[in-house]
Amino acid sequence: MREVRVRFAPSPTGALHIGGVRTALYNYLLARQHNGTMILRVEDTDQTRFVPGAEEYIRKSLEWVGIKIDEGVGVGGPHEPYRQSERKPMYMQYAKQLIDAGHAYYAFDTEQELEAMRERLKLAGVPSPQYNSITRTQMRNSLTLPEDEVKALLESGAQYVVRLKVPRKEEIRLNDLIRGWVMVHSSQIDDKVLMKSDGMPTYHLANVVDDYLMKISHVIRGEEWLPSAPLHVLLYKYLGWENEMPQFAHLPLLLKPDGNGKLSKRDADQLGFPIFPLTWKDPHTGEVAVGYKEAGYLPEALINFLAFLGWNPGTTQEIFSMEELIKSFSIERIGKAGTKFDIHKAQWFNQQYLRAKSDNELAEYLLESLKQENIACSPEKAAKIAAVMKERATFPKDFWEQGKFFFHAPATFDEGVVSKKWNDDAVKVLSAYKDAVAALPSIDATNAKATLEQVTASLGIGTGKILQALRVSITGAGAGPDLMMIMEIIGKDEVVKRIEYALQTIKVKVA
């Protein structure tokens, strides 16, 4: 069997879209499963769209999610350089090889001439005008001009592009690992430009040449490249590399959460979730887009979520470590249909991964937040708080955001609870409970509960009736984690003080 060599080949035109991370992940899983090689190649042939900082951003993003690059930009390897702009001198020889074999040609048309051709075809009722096997016969290229004129034009340094000579009547077949046989008639393909007038190759030529030279075995990429695949098949054939052609797998689109159309940055912004792995500041506009990392997503949760966007293991298991994904992954289990991007599912995965961490690990998140707030707290207390809060936390910041009441006594109280539950019975029980707690040597969850039950029993008032009033006096809110554990953590004196304050404050409001 052929050695598995895959590549992730983004363009440095901005931040890495989350769909790109999924593409990189599927490539990585296949490579690791077969002890193969994961290559990072930067496709920067379009220099007009180059964005400073984008390449480094892509590398950092892959590193953060745990996708390790074996060969390529930043790592090196036997096929250096891995930036297409640095490989520029070598592409022309392959374009010339195609020209010599009669599979490509020089085109000298000016922008005005191309525009005139498009207008002519539109007037003739052609809906999408193309430079193809029919129109090329009326244009200025090395197929229509005399040989000596072509030679003179080339020697004079006239501007030209190299175009692929697509046959007029041919069926191009491609066996896609996800979609099965894909067949396209050559009449639907135009004579794509292979070398631009600035001497740079287009994506089509550079990509095929590099994949061949780097011995790529599988090309796993987004569905948007499917229309280009037949063209790439022609290039492999015309360059004599048909037997070395990689296997193609075109991944399903990532759709908006409602399933209507492709997921874009604008959709994500409107719905309030990230579209990039790390925070990105646009060097041109200064606009900042928060990333998944900064929004509090754990890399392993994000990877688990992304793996399921298109692939399924065929079992009911949902939580997969990277190692388990590597073992279970198969291209055959990737669906053809677009897959909805459900951010709530991403949050669910994050919750599961947070809950699986130890209390001490979770305490680190809380201590980090407390440090920023200049609040002192022992690791032991932080671990206790984390244990109480973990079932309710979705993100690391939630331990602080939702647990502020452990450090600050409430200044305001939930109006809904106060209006419904703060009555004479509540005031009676809370007054007696405060005194009973004050008499205890210390408080823990067990004696806090036992004392409350004794007080309510002696007053003949059901515990359930006043529990929300007690909670609101301690935390200010009507719901939250285990109340008895909250009291144990904040300590006896603080419990007494908070109930006392609530009795003074809320009584006035009700009156």
C-alpha cells in the first residue's frame, strides 16, 4: 500500500475559518491512523490577497487544537520550500511541458479583448461566457496566431498567460472517496489559466505539481473544490502522472445552524459565536474577532465537536479523545450532505470536557479569574467551589462569573423570588435559623441542613416553603448550586451576616 501523505494547504489571506480546522483535522486523523505524514503547505500564489500575520496565525491555531505538523512550513522537510511563492521558478517548466505536448497554449489577449468577447457572447444569448474550445478559435493565442508571430511576441516580452487546452468532447471521471464516481463533460470546463501574466502559477497548476512532487496520497479538502477536481484530473493525465494521482475526498459544507446555506463569518457574528480558532485582529481594518480559545472553549472539546461535523463513528459514543478519533476515523463514514453548525452542541461538548476534569484543575481557572480581580483565595477553597459549580459551568470563566457570591455578599436580591417567597413564614424561619447557626461551633453542609430541619420543624413550617428565601438571602439569586455546600464554603460568620442583612433590607422592601 502507498505511504499515506496528506497536506493541509491554506492560503494566508486572513484568519483560519473553523471549517479549515475541520479539514486539517480529517487530514491529520487519516495520517496518524496509517502512521503517515501530515504536511503544512502555504498556498500564497495570489500575492494580492496576502495578509501579514496570517501564516503564523494558522500555525498557532493548529498547534492549539493539537494538530501536529510533521513536515512543511515552520518545520522543514525533504520537499522544501513549502511556500508556493518560494517555489515560483519551478512551475514554468511544467507549463512548458504541457505546451510542448499540445495540452496548453500561450494566450496574449488584453483585458479589453476578453471583455469584448464576453459582451459578444452575452449578446448572442450565452448565459455564462467562457474562454473554451469554441471561443479560443477567435482569440489571440498560440493556437490561432502564426508560429513566427508567437515567437516574436514572447521575445518582445509581451504579456501573456498560459491556458490549459481542455478537449472539446471528453468525459472526465473521478472516483471520490466520499461521493463515489463524479463525471463531468469537458464542454462544461473552460480553458483555465495555469500561469498568470506576473509569472506566478494559479492554484490549479501549483497545487497539482506540488501534490505530485510531495508524493501526496490523499487530497481531503472542502466541497467548494469539487468543480476544480476534473481539471486537476486532466492535469495529472497530461503531465503523465495519472498513476501517482492522489485519492480525492471532498468534504461536505458547513451550514448555518438553520441549515440554510453555507456558514459565514457574518452568520457567526450575528448569532454570537466565534468562527475562528483564536482571536484575530484584522491588520487592515483593526477589527477584532474573538476566537474559540478566548471564548473559553477547550481545544479537545472543539476537536471532538468538529470531528462530528460530517463524520460519525456508527456507534452511540460521542466523547472521543484525539487518540480514540484516530482509531475510529474513516473517510467512508463522512456524509455527502452539508452539516449544520450547531453551537449548542459545541457548548455541550465543552461542558462534558470541563466536568471530566479534576476539582484541582478546575480550581486553576477560578484562581486565574480571582487573580485578575485581586481576590485572595486558597487552592483548597477554590477546589471546593469548583466541585460545587462544575455541573453548571460551560466555560472556565463561569466559575467566577456564576460564583461571585462566594466572595461578595449580595447587595440586591432576585425580585421574582422576593415577591413570591419573602413572607412572614420566611422571616420567622430565617430569624430563628440565623440564631441557631450563630450558636454552632462551625458550619458544614451536614449540620447546616440538620439545623434548618430542626428550626422548620419546631416552627411547624415546611422546609420547602422557605428554601428559596434562604437561598436569596445567601446568594441574591433564586437558583444555583447546592445551598448547604455554599454555606459550608463561605463559613458560619458570613452566613449569619448575610441572613441578618437580608432580614433588614428585604423586610423594608416588602413593607
